[in-house]
Amino acid sequence: MSISLSSLIFLPIWINMAQMQQGGSNETEQTAALKDLLSRIDLDELMKKDEPPFDFPDTLEGFEYAFNEKGQLRHIKTGEPFVFNYREDLHRWNQKRYEALGEIITRYVYELLESDCNLKKISIPVDATESEPKSFIFMSEDALTNPQKLMVLIHGSGVVRAGQWARRLIINEDLDSGTQIPFIKRAMDEGYGVIVLNPNENYIEVEKQKMHKQSSSSDGTDEPAGKRERRDKVSKETKKRRDFYEKYRNPQKEKEMMQLFIRENGSPEEHAVYVWDHFIAQASAENVFFVAHSYGGLAFVELMIQREADVKSKVTAVALTDSVHNVWHQEAGKTIREWMRENCCNWVSSSEPLDTSVESMLPDCPRVSAGTDRHELTSWKSFPSIFKFFAEASEAKSSSQKPALTRRSHRIKHEEL
């Protein structure tokens, strides 16, 4: 089928080329039109199989997958893990299928946050009108009233949403490693209030209205009628061939969408500051703790730059997991860097055993191994150490001492530098 389609596309081109070689009329114009057409033709694409419709199920059951008792995604009939290359040589279709499953996973995790973790979904902005774009976060019942401890969770960038660390881990590994649910449950068991941020939910998408262009009228030039007719004929034939090719190459043109950004939450950094101002700053907790993964660490540093005094007065300790923050690029001042050295720890991807000190040229906070060299696994692998770090930080605050995991020897090296 693909060969016959290719032949249909190239046949008029070969004919026109033969005519030009014989000195056909309007050679320059036809040559330009053919070059334009040829520049749009991708032979590899033409040889691919016809692409099936992007018509995917909207439930896990529709995909014939379910999470087993271990939190692993498995095929209902075969028991096999998820297969990305479901159809050979159709990468775009497979990717769209993966993304459709990912959207279902996101909704599934939201449901778990409410049903299994007993969190409440809170709409933001808090004063949003009914018609404007909105986002949301999740909070425990006692998030703002717990007098002792509050834990704030911030994921990284990309497709992940509230409650997730990594979509890839949820699909290919399990819910424990890929979601924040183990952190939430343990935090609540240990008496923390919990707030789960949603820093990637920055806008809503709406379909663009289709604009019908009016065909242009005659420009009123003195161009001879015969020449104009020949030019129009070439133009129409070229457009016809181009449209035929485009329909084959990309038969499922996706709808054009436009983004409507959410007020005061148009970026992860804005979102972190907004949630701080309207929720965390109002919390009663004596000790506030942050767990921030990857870009979430950068968002926390930006929060500190904008709300330094408030953060210092409320936050007891910060656990970063393979954070991508940079105190130089973000222009964090000396007082912020000093506070981070005393109150933060970054569990980074490393092949060294968990909690092994890792050297860094940046003068911000201690870096220790997360016990894995996989970026997306750093939060899960450092899970027990993070809770130990928070317990020691809370103890040290009450006794006016610094927690052991900030490693005084490591700080001295930075101070000497």
C-alpha cells in the first residue's frame, strides 16, 4: 500500500520533470513549485504503515491493565508489565497511547490521594471566579491547624502532577517508588500535617477557533491573463499534491490548542510562592519540613529568595532529592546559602551507598548519595533517611543543636573554600 501511495505522489513530479527537460513553458515557476513539494516529502515516513486512529480508552480497564496488590501495573489477561512498543514502526502512535495511559494514571493517583490518604482537594486561586482557569493542591485535615509538624511535598518538572515523583516509575515499576503516597502515609502516621503542591498545573488548554481565510481577490496588476492562469494552475496542482501527501504523512492532525494560564500560578516558582503565602505561612505548625525533588528544589530556592525571613522563621529542615537548583544562577545571597548549609540536605544520584557524603563545588548544602544513580528513583531510595533527617532536625531545634546529617566537617570544607 505504501509503495502505491508513493508512486501516486511522485508520478506527476516525474512527468513535470520530463516536461521541463523538454523545455516546457514556465520552467522557472514549475521548478520552484516542485522544489517546494520535494522539500516536504519524507521518504521514511512514506514507507511506514498507515497510522491507526488516536482513539484510546479513558480507563485502566479499557487498556486492560490494573494495579496488583504490590502496586505494580500489569495486564489483566497476561499479567505482563506495560509494553510501550505495542505496534511496530509506529513510534508516534505508541507515544500517544503512552500519554493517554499517563493521563489515566494522573487521575488514578488523585483518587488515591483522596481515598487512601484522606487528603482534601483545594482549588486555587482561593478567590477564583467561576469562569477563570483554576488549579488545585491537596491538604490533610490538620495541615493548617497541626501545632507541631507540617510536611510540604514538591515534585519535579514535566508531565508529573500532584502526588507523583515519576510517571515512568508508576507505569514500569510500582506506585511506591513513583508516587508520594508512602511519604504522605508515613508523615501522617508520625503526626505531620501534609500539603501536596501541584507546580506543573499552570494552565488549561482550550481549542483555538478555526479561522476561515477569505480567498484573495485579484491584485489588479497588468499581468497577462494567460500567464496568470498558468501560474494559478501550477499553484493549484502543487497544493493538491501537497495536501495529498500531508494527509498521508499526518492523517490525524491534532487540534490547535491555546493555553490560558492560571492566575499567580503560571509557573512552578509562582505556584510555590502562592501556596506559601495563602496556606503554609498561615499554618500553626512549629516545624515545617519540605521534600523537593529535581526542579522542585529550584522552586524552593526561589521561594526562599522571595520570602527569606518568613521561610527562615517557619522551616526547620529541607530534604532535596537530586535537586537542580543553582545558588549562583538563581542569585541566592550569602545569608540564604548559610541557612541552606545548616538546614538542607540534597540526596543526589550516585552509585555510592545511601547517605555517603558526595563532594560539591556549590557552596549551598551538603550532598549525600541517594543510593541510586537513577535520577527519578532518588526520592524513593532516600525515603528512610529523609524521615530520620527530619526527626534529628526537630530534636536539634528543640535542644538548640544542629542535626547530624548536615555533617559539620562538610560545612567546614565549604567555609574554608
